[in-house]
Amino acid sequence: MIMASIKRWGGFKVSLIDVFVQVYTNVCDLFVGLRAAQIHVIFMLPSRYGSFSHPLAYIEWFRPFSTIDEVVGMYKVARSTRNRERHSAVVGVNEILQACHLTPKYGSAPVDHSWTHLNVLEKSSEFFLNHYNNFHIFEMLQLECINQ
């Protein structure tokens, strides 16, 4: 067992992570190389396990941005899985670019009243990247699409 110092933080649960891989989009290239991930914990390992220039974060990936929903105009995302388990990783916090807002994809059925802001990431299966909630992402997306 590895003991790590864990720092609690508040404010964001999902962030855009720079993954240095090609993510193909059908509209704009703004999100090429970026993926959403749920951050579970930020921690530092003891020095006996190596020297890291930044704290580390345990994350669970969402699938790459690929399709924009024609009705709402937002990227659709869902959990990324490997062997039917959530795809997780440990990344340096220097790879975390900024917080982002995912909103559940609501269908025609009534909304499950057990969903709260604390558990909706666990209970919903599909999401939209809400770029309207973040001025920086909204402006970048508008400029990128206009310039193409």
C-alpha cells in the first residue's frame, strides 16, 4: 500500500485534460487533444516513490469529444470504459487545463428525482459539455468555428 498525502479542494469535479492525442471532431478543432475527466483526488506521493514536479490527480475519463448534438449545439460525452470498468488514470495536475461543466442528457422520461449535484456524475450515463456556462470555452469555441 502506498501512503500519499491527499489535499482536499473545492469547486470543480470535471476538468479538461491535455492528453496530447488526436481527437477527431466534425465541426471545430478546438478540442483536439483535450478530454473531459472527473477528478476524484489530488495527491502527492512520498519522495521514496520518485520525484514529481507537480501533485498528481486520480481521474476517470470521459470519451473523446466527437459529435455535436444538432438540437442543443453541445458536444455529447459519456464515460470511457475498459473491460466494462471506468477508464481511470493518474495524471500530473499540470495537465489539467481548466474546469468544465457537464450537464446530463435528459431524455423524454421524467428526471430521476434522486439525482443531485453531488451524485449526477455517477447516475447519468450521457452528458453534454456545456460551453455556455464557461465564458472562456464559449469564446474559444465561437472564434474557432467562425475562423473555419
